[in-house]
Amino acid sequence: TLRDARATDRDPSEPSWIMDTRGNNGLVVGAKGSNVKRIEEETGAKVDCMKDKTTVAISGRRSAVEDARARIEVIMRDRGIEGLRGRWDVPGEWRWEDRGPGRGGGG
């Protein structure tokens, strides 16, 4: 399947985006996982909603991760949730980025 191919093709040194959803992982998941499935199919990124219900990890090619990240931010913004924090999970690096209102893409 596409998801299996992504998992085996993924370079383990590629960074992941770790996003703090402030306890709103359910919005990211959607009804019966519909949002996650759509985002994964349309972007090629892998979206993992953690059991803590506050964290989402997005992995894959950097361009796919950025696309998935933007789509999740739109879902959250549509529900009035802005200013999400996140960080790139890169070997040897760690930092948070604030994504406040009106701050455009890229981080």
C-alpha cells in the first residue's frame, strides 16, 4: 500500500514535525480517522496522533511534512485554535516554534 511504501522509503535521518495540539488530537483525527487518512493520502506524510491526546508527529519528506502541517493548522484554525507550538525532531537538535496568528507559513 501507499502507507507501507512511505514507511520503507523514508530515510530515518529525515526530521519529523512534533506539534502540540493542546489536547485537541481528536480534531486532527476526525470522524473515524477521516482527517488523518485524507492528509496522509494527499501529502504522502505519516501523521501519528499520540496517546497523550496533545501531540501529533508528522514524518516523511520535508515538503510532505510541511504540507501536512499546514493542513492540520487549517483544521485547528477553523475551530478557533491558533498559535500552535511545534518543533522539528532532528537528531542533535531541539527547539519549539510558536505559530501565532498572522504569522504565515514556514515557522
